[in-house]
Amino acid sequence: MKRRFIKIASFLIVLMIGAMTVAEAFGPFGGKASGPRMLTADDLQTPISRLELTDQQREQIKKLQEENYAQHQARREELQKLQFELRQMVLEKDPDQKVMQQKIDRVNELRKEIYEHKNANQKNCQSILTEEQLELLRSEREKAQGKRGRGGNSGQRKGRGCF
């Protein structure tokens, strides 16, 4: 009887440990990790890193990216500030609709400017590349779209900046 009790108790302990291990593997939120996705070295491997750029091309692209960042930073900061102000206004009991519309119009202006500037920057960067490099870049994009499937985005975008 005592032996049987020890066997059953041992079996239950092993079963509980196994269940806890399996549960831990799935994690919270149905297997999705909690918290922000962390940056890895693989995230920095963009398609441009496989283009075998010349030193001159690297310098030109680096200069364009630095200029783009400096010009874009003020727009992004203003956009974030306006979006925060709009969220605050929505919480007011009786927000001034005229002021709110002015802020909305400015947000839309900034979004348009950022979009146009981004497209112009991409064209400038692509003008530095050779035809072969552009073709390789296109094929890399197609492969990446195939992995994501149906135009979705799987995680962090790669190739920000020029490409």
C-alpha cells in the first residue's frame, strides 16, 4: 500500500512538472511573447548589405541618409506633438472644433510631406545604384514579400532609410 502511494505520488509530481514545462513554453497570451520585440543583429541586415556597394556608393548613401534624418526629425517631432495634443483635446468636455480641425489639417500636411520626402529620398538613393544592384534589390524585396504573404508585414520592417 505504501509502495503504491509513493508510485502514484511520484507519477503526479512528474506529471505536474511536465505540465508546468509545457505551459511555460507557450508563455502568456496564447504563446505570444510578452513585452516589446528586441532588436537583434539580424534586424540590421538589410537587402542593401548584400549589394556589394563600392566605397563611393557607401559614402553617397550614408550622406543622403544623414541629410534625410536631419530634415525628417523636426517633422516627426511636430507630428508626434500634434497627435498627442489631439488625443488630449478629445478628452476635454467641450474641445474647440476650429482648433482641433487646424491641428488635424497640420497632421495631414506633415504626413504628406513625410511621404513625399521618403519617396524622393528613395529615388535619390536608388539613382546611386547600378542596374544589377537595382535588380538584386527588387528580387530581395520580392522574396521578402513572399515570406510575409499577401502583403502583410511580419515584424519589424527592414531596409528603412534609402531602401
